[in-house]
Amino acid sequence: MAMSKTRHHSVDDLETLPRNNPCAQCGTPIPLPEWIEQGEGRAAYLWHCYACDYQFEAIAYFHDGDHEGHALAA
Ligand SMILES: [Zn+2]
């Protein structure tokens, strides 16, 4: 029996974390977001720059092909 690769979603989530986002004010790379809010099809990341103490939020949208698309088959 052939082994199939199993993808673990928890690992995927970690791998999709943004890293080293440049500060919106001074440009210093921030290694990891300070806070994450996961929503449906999107995630909001709160970045806190330790260099200038600036905080800003960035929202990422995910394109999940599992739910829609492929609906054109006759
Ligand atoms: Zn900064």
C-alpha cells in the first residue's frame, strides 16, 4: 500500500505566519506579530515595533480553494 503524505493544518498555520515585517513607521523588521486574530478566510496581525514603539495592524486574506471554484463543470 502506498504511503500518502498527510498535511497537518497546525503546521501550515505556523508556516504561513508572516515574519520580519518591516515597521510601517521606521522600517525596522519585526520578527513576529505580537498578536494574531484568526477569522474566516482572513487573519489580523498586530505588529509592535520595539525600536520606535509603533503599533500597526495588517490583515491577510487567504484564498481557500477547497470551498469554491471548480463549479463550472456541466
Ligand atoms: Zn518602528
